[in-house]
Amino acid sequence: MECIVANVDNMRFDIEVALDEQYGALPLPFTGMDKSTAAVCQFYPRGTCVKGASCPFRHVRGDRTIVCKHWLRGLCKKGDQCEFLHEYDMTKMPECYFYSRFNACHNKECPFLHIDPETKVRDCPWYDRGFCRHGPLCRHRHVRRVLCMAYLAGFCPEGLNCKFMHPRFELPAVQDMQPKEGKKVMITCHFCGEGGHKAIYCNKMPPDVREAQVRQEIEGNSHATHHMNMHNGPPPRGPQKPLEEVTCYKCGTKGHYANKCPKGHLAFLSHAGGSGSGTQNQNYRR
């Protein structure tokens, strides 16, 4: 009834026009001042702000989707040039480091996002094509789906709204299969199924099987090096010594190279301790 009797939709006060046009807004005395408590500039998203860095209002870009963690503590020095969002929004907070790394965060008032690691696992492109050689040990997600018989026959009238799967048979791109730079890749052992080591370094593997794996890898590397040298480089060097004559300079035992030492990178401590105790015993006997 009020809209019919006294409609004020077409009325506009002078203060509303002044606020929209930013009348009376003085430029900053110097650039780089903190504008975290200021309002958002109405002209910057349209590209019509003529004040630039001296504008007293915040210049917010639409491509910023994550809140700046330094701005939350009042330590961000970039101001409007920061590539992160200077706005307290719980839905755009950065991911919690402890929850993403250790899958646990003991801070009951943690302001950062706790994202389930299962939701970040991508679907396996090889499994979607029909077969994945890693099986249940694959680090990608294997999702069972029911194929659409109409799509396999040639045409599905449901299109994208079909409740069954429409398979795609193209090979995955190389950039999609390579891990992102700067992130640690989790290696899975194909012998025991545990993560963190390769099969040739697995402690659960029998010694004879491990030696065969090491010998096979060394032979494969030597054949690959020989093939590359035949095409690109100088002639290969002489044949390598058998593993029975190779002495590891880390642990002092024979049968493997130092870079394949099963005792780890601290094996030289036990070797040094054993040699040192023997020298002391000889000096004591003298």
C-alpha cells in the first residue's frame, strides 16, 4: 500500500549522489598509507578512478580470491598492490598449514580453512579411460561409474544431464600428469604398498630380490647411457665392475654402491665408529 500511495523509488537525496560520486574525498598525503578500514572505491572496478595510488579508498580487484594472511596480522606492506584479498571473509581464508600437512589442528579458534585431503585428490585419468596399472595403490581417485549404453551406441538424448557416465578416451595431457612445481611428490612403494620410499629401498623386500632390482636398474641405466652416447656423445667408458667387487664408502661393505646403500644417509657414522674403536684397541694394545 505504501508503494502505491507514497512511492519514493524515483526520489534521490543529494547525500546519496555525493557518496556515489565521492565528493569531498581528499587524496592521501603520501602513497602507501594503510587503507584497510576505508571504503571500497566505486570508480576503480569501472576503470575511471583518476586519483591512482593517492585515492583514499581501497582498490579491490576481482581476481583476488584468498585473504592475505599478513594483512590479518596488520603486517602487509603492499597495500593495493597485494595479490591477495584485504578483506575478512571466512569463506576466502587461506588453507590451514597444520591441517593440510599433519591432518590435525589443535587450535579451536583457528581462522583458516580446514579442507579434507580426500576432496583435493583428483580423479585418475587412466582409470576413467578403462585401466590403471597402479590399481588400489594409485595416488589418484578411482571412482566406479556406470557407463551409458546409449552414448556407447552413438548418441545419448540426455546429454550433460545423463545420470550415467559418458566415457572419454583421449590421453591425458602431459602438463596434467606432471606434479606442480615446488610441491613434494609422495612416492608409493609397489612392493609393500607404503608411501615414502621406492621398491628398491623397501626394508620388507628380501635381500636377493632387492639385489636383483638394483642390478636390473643399474643395467637399465647403463643401457640407456650407452644408447645416448652412441647418438649424441663420446664413446662409452669401459664395463663396470660387478657388484660383488664394489665397496660402499659409506658403510664399508661390499655388494652395492654408496647411492644405493640400504643403511641410509647416516651409514657413515657406524662405519666411522667401528673403524675408530678398532684404532683405539690397537693403540691400547701397544
